[in-house]
Amino acid sequence: MKTIALISPNKSAYSETFIEAHRRLLRARVVYYYGGALPDCCEGQAPLQPGRLEAAMKRLRRSRGTSLQEDMLLRSFRRNRVEKVFAEYGPTGAAVLNVCRRANLPLIVHFHGYDISVRRVVERYREQYARMFDYAESIVAVSKPMVSALVECGAAREKITYAPYGPQDAFFDVNPLLSDKTLAAAGRFVDKKAPYYTVLAFARVLKSHPDACLYFAGDGPLLNSCRNLARHLGCENAVNFPGVVAPPALQNVYARARGFVQHSITADDGDMEGTPVAVLEAAAAGLPVVATQHAGIPEVVIHGTTGLLVSEHDVDGMADAMLRLLDDRDYAMRLGRQARQHVRDNFSLEKHIAILNALIDR
């Protein structure tokens, strides 16, 4: 069993469930580093801090083109007998590249979305990405549009591995009754998820189904704006914003909800989804999904078969799709059954982890 350094800029973020899955399920001895793209912490160990001698030699290292923090990370890799480095997000891979070179360690870089779509990020790291693409053993993409974006940025196609996320297995255990006129949504309240469009579409749905409810879990900078929008539209009593919700509670909601809704868009700065985990989880739970033709979503939501797709920014189209689910429970159940089977066959967490294990083992 190989020892790998798994590096993430954040120790724990509620929206980064895929990183937690990597920590728990990869077939390797995982040494977990965090605290920025060039990490300064290692789980279960003292922070990567310099002693007096290292601090005194800081100027000398600068003249050699290395940093004190890189030296600390290199020493930690050697102390932990790291055999391969697995970097979460492109900027992390770029930041640890010099250390990997000095230690002659293979590097796997897992891209997730913003790191190859936000224009200022791509431009800032373009030269570093080029060097990283040249050195990296493997580059992981979670959607087919992401594969194309990586190639366009200069990555060699033969180095790229397509490995879409998978939902937690517990979502497959949900018994979807679709009994309530509840439409569920979950995710960060950020530009690329355009949560305000979901609220606008739902407000139109209430004209035909005044007893319907929107359950919108998550947190983020646009949450308060969406609350204010619901008040302005007069639907605040029909929209529940519970904040961050743990998976078991979310699964209880999915057991009764009529469908799942998400209106992802390409943000003004270019930010895009990869393959949204929330969409995969809802489909695994047997819910039909109403979403947009955006990034990796059409790989999961097959229009008219596992859910309904609309164009980005099409609020009327999204409202009509929501109404189809609320008007016809049998139709919603058929879509939900097919959605669950599609995710089980093509997007299981087991498949995702197996692909990554193969990259680690080779």
C-alpha cells in the first residue's frame, strides 16, 4: 500500500464532501496536508514551522529559488515517507510542484471546477499550469467539458483521466415517496449556482400550486439576498432556508420531496460547475432533477429520461419544469427511478474511487 500526501487548501468545508471521501476511501496510507495551496499543516502532527536554523537560512534559500515553506513541506514528505502526491485543485498542484520535483515524487492533480474555469485564476496560473501539466503523472477531470478546458489550457490529453464524482452510498438507501409538494435544493449560495433564479421560478410555481414548498439548504454570500427576494415576492412562508444541513437530514427531506432543483450558470468571471455532487445525491435518492444545460450536469440529467433541463437564465422554463413534476407525480416517479439507475450505473462513488486508486497504484 502506497503512502500518499493528500493536499487540500481547506481542512474541512461542508461543500467539499468529495475530498472527505478521498481521505476515507482511497486505497493508500493517506497523510493529509491542509492550510493553503502550499500547506502549513499536517493532520495529527505539529504545524510545519521552521526552527531557528531554518529561519536564519531563509535568505540563502531565496537566492536558490526555494522558499522556507517549501523546505518544511519537503522535510515532512521525507519524514512521512510519502511516495506520491495527490493535489486537490489546480492551484494546489502548481504550488507543490517545486517540492515534488526536488523529492522526485509523482504528482496527481485533481481539478474540480473554478480552477480551470474562472478566467482570472486560469490567467494567473497559466505559466505554472504549463509546468505542472508537463511534470504531472496524471490530471483528473470531473466532467467532459472540463477535459476540453484542460486540453485548451495546454494539458496533454493522454494524461487526463475522466473521473466524475459519486454520491454517498446512503443516498441510494432513500425510499423516495415523492409524496409532498416539496421541491428540494442544496448547495452554496454563490454566483455559479444562481439561487435567486430558483427562487424566482418557484414564486411563479406558487400561482398554480399555492400549497407547494421550496426547501433550500446551504449557506453562502447570496443567502441573505435570496431571503430578501423571497420576502419581496411574497413567498417567504413557502420557502425554507435551513442553512447547512447534514446528509442524514437531507436524506429525510428527499424521501418526501417531489424533485430536486438547481439553476447553475456560468458566472460573469467564468466560474463553472464540475459535476455537482448535490445533483448526483438527489438523483441517487430517486428524485427527478430539474437543472440547467451547464458543465457536467447533462451527463447526469438526461432530459425527459432522468429529469428536465432548461437553458441557463431561463426562469420561465425552469418554472414550467417544476410544474410538470408537481402536476404529475407518476411522471416524476418514473423520472426518479431512471435517475437512480443512471447514477448507480455510471456515477457511483465506488467507480470514482476505483479510478483514483488505479492512478495511485500505477
